[in-house]
Amino acid sequence: MPRVTVYSTQNCPYCRMVKAFLEKNGVEYISIDVGVDREAAKKMVEMSGQYGVPVTTVDDEIIIGFDAQRLNELFGKSRAGEVYDVLIIGAGPAGLTAGVYCARKLLNTVIISENIGGQALESWTIENYMGYRLVTGEDLMHKFEEQAHSEHIHLELDRVITLDQEGGGFVATTFTGGVYHARTVILTQGKHPRMLGLEGEARYLGRGLSVCATCDGPLFRDKVVAIVGGGNSALQTAIEMSRIAREVHLLVRSTIKADEAYEKKVGELQNVVTHLNHTITALHGDGALAGATIRDQETGRETRLALDGMFLEVGWNPNTGFLEGFVEMTSDKEIIVDINCHTSVPGVFAAGDVTNIKGKQIIIAAGEGAKAALEAHEYLLK
């Protein structure tokens, strides 16, 4: 058995998924919390060049992030040949809820997802989910995951790359080469973080530029960081990072569009500087991010900020690239559904933020997931 070490932080959901994958496949590993151990964090950065977690070493090999393909190649186990009643793509609030409802209808169900928890994992705090006065996104999704596991649902950490009709059912292929057959499909794969669209920004991902503050935030203790965005997620991140970083710059393209409670809290923080009506025109740094140029949209004046890190909270894009030509979608690439979660393809249902349902909330996604499962069950009965 190879020597496996996982460098992680306490609140990183993707770190937990690496560990869950290893544990599921019986792989022993050493876990190091680089949010607490600064010497270990320094070693991780020197070894991998990454200011983001997780970083996993397998003997001399370094694996960046939750790389489902490589982990499956090293440790995965095949489940070829089985035909499921329901294939659920995505394991956020909608997908996990759909899975539980399908299992309780005694449907043979598999969930395939790149992560467990979806966009909810990015929430520092949730204050409007019934039954909880205050809960983190990771803790809430961990409860969802526990309930799904209690129903003995097959959950595969992988990414679906094609979905087609085959005979009277459907077949999906995955990034790691898996092939899954099912009689019905529920699409709940949510969205992925939107980038700035700046030239060369990809080279800074994991090297100071992050789309997961809950994962990478602890690595920027006592440093200077920027949060980009003006919604609830951006202000929540600014509030949490104010407790970790020495100085926080909140970069807002126009005006703040967050709840008043968050706006008031940010206004009271002494180490948060808010830049309204500012856009980012360039990122700077040799290898790692070292700063950004921002432009005042009212005056046209440009200012260069020296930064150690930047967290993007500028919205989300639907994970529907593999569905082009398969189901009807809006111009924004959201799946079009009716009030009962039916798509344009009989036997294919959809729920959660990946659909054109207006409300993008955890509680709405969970409810829609339950509806989709019940509709899939009724379809199978017919």
C-alpha cells in the first residue's frame, strides 16, 4: 500500500471528500491540518506550489485538489453492468434529497457527483434553513450526506461527461471511464463558480486566487486579501476573512446587493475596506498572485493593490455543458422544467439551481429534489 498524506484545512469540503474517497476504498492515510500547522503549510506550498487545499501525496506523486479521475485510477473499484432505476447526477441539496426519496420508494438508485454538497458547501453560515438557527454549509450538507448513506444509496465521486438515450432507458459515461445504465435520470448538478474572465487568471488558481474561501481562507492568516463581489456570499466571506486576514478589500462592481444585516456588519469592521463601483482590470504576480489593478468606474482612475490572495464571489454558471442538444435549456444554459420537474425528455427530471426555477435557495432545491424523485417513481410505475 502506498504512503498517502492529505494536506487539508478544517472547514474544507473538498478535503473531506478526498478523505471520504480514501476511507471508502480502504486506503490508509495521514491527515495534516495546514490551517493550524504553519510549518506544514509552508512545506505544502514549497512542495506543490499551491496556496489551496487539498493537496494529496501518494508516495512521490502530488495530487492537487479533489482529482476524482486520478484517485479512481489509483484506488477506485468498478461497478460495471448494473442497471439502476434512477441515476441522479449531482449531490447537492437537490440530489441528496432526491436520493433519499428514491430509496424510500425502494428504487435502485445511484448518485454520481464531483462533490458532496454542491454550492451549499461554500456557505460560511446559513441562517434561514428550517430547523437550524445557525449552521455552516458543510455541517448542513454533512447531515444530508449521512441520511443518504443511511439509505444505502450508491454514491460515486466522478463527473458525468455524456448522457444519451439507449433503448428504453439512458446511459451515462464519466470522466474516469465509468458507464452507468438507468431507467430514469434526475439532473441536479448545480452550478460552478464564475471566473473574472481576465487574461491569464487561470495560472493564479490555487496560487493566491481561490473560489473556495472556506477551503483556503486559513492559509491567509495575517495576510492582505481581496473579496470580489457584492452579494450575500461575498459579504459573508469578507466577514469571515476579517477574523483571519490582516486586511480585507471588498471589491464591488456596482453597489452592494446583500442583506442589510451583512452590509451593516461589514461596515462595522475596522480591517475591511470597501471599494464600490470598481472593476478589476489586471492580476499581477510572478508565479503566485501578488496584486491586482482596480478601476474606479466613475472617475476612470486605476489603483494597484498589493495582495496575498483573492477570493471570487461573482456568481455561478450551470453545469450543463454535457447536455447540449439533449434537453431544452434557456439562453443562460439552465434546464427548462415544468412545475413538476419534468424536462423536455420523458424520463429525465431536473431540480435545484441547475434549472430555470427562479428561487436559488437550499430549501427550495431540497424541495424540488423531493418532487423530482416522486415524479421519477410515478414514471417508473407507468
